[in-house]
Amino acid sequence: HVLDCAIQSIEERFMQLKEHSSIFGILHDIPKLLTIPEEDLHQQCRALETVLTHDDMCDIDASDLGDELKAFSRYISAGSTPKAVLEYMCTTKMITLFPNAFVALRILLTLPVTVASGECSFSKLKLIKTHLCSTMTQERLVGLATISIDHELAQTVDLQEAVQIFATKKARKAPL
């Protein structure tokens, strides 16, 4: 059971990375863009624009992004990471010259943080659920998941005070 869960988690992770790479692949090696055909570049930019579109709002313009990346690739040395490219763009004050590239790189570099925090929450829930699922109600499971996810906050709670407050609100008298 443990091996099946581990294999499934690894397969999900690689599928996510493969999808992420297919969408944001053009931003990982910007100097290489000088060698690829113009139509391939614009096709990848259109795919990125589609992903970064919500309702009628677009974060980037695909045709402008393609032109910006082609022009910007002349300034970047081979093997530069997206973070180094973004830092170079900021230090040389090229943000206004290449606004679509700037937005796309910022989104690329902030996505892993967002994904990791979401995965952390779900993996905590999965750990709790597999161990205790058969013996508890949904309300208790949700409560334990919340405590596990927000464990820093839970550690600051004074348990003695919490028990006292609970005892005064739920006081029951039993005849002896």
C-alpha cells in the first residue's frame, strides 16, 4: 500500500512537471529562442497566453511576448536561469521595454511556491485520512486536517486555558 501511494505520488508529480514544462518551456532557455523558427515561438506564446487567460482578461499578449522574447534573447547569455534573467531585467531597468516577458517570468517563478503549499496541505490531509478515516466522522477529520495544516498557529494555543474555557462552557453535573 505504501509503495503504491509513493509510486502514484511520483507519477502525479512528473505529470505536473511535464505539463508545466510544456507550458512555460520557452522561458527556461531564452537565449535558445534565437535558433527556433518564428512560427514555433509564436505558437508556444499563444499556448502560454491561453493558460494565463481568465474570462476575458489576459496577463500577456502572445504576439508581443514572442517579439519581446526574440529581442531580449540577444541580451542574455546561454545557460541563464529564469531567475537570473528576471534579475538582469530588473537591474538593467528593461521592465518597461519587455512588459510581457517580465510578467511571464514572474508568473513562472512564483508558480512552484503556490503549488508546493497546496500539495503540502493535501498530503497532510492524505496522511491523516488514511490512518484514521475508518474510525471518525467527517467533522472531526476536517478539524484534524485544519490543525495539521496550521500547526504553527496550533502550537501557540495554551491548552490549559483552552480546556478551562471548554469546561466552563460545557459544564455538566453528574450525581455522585
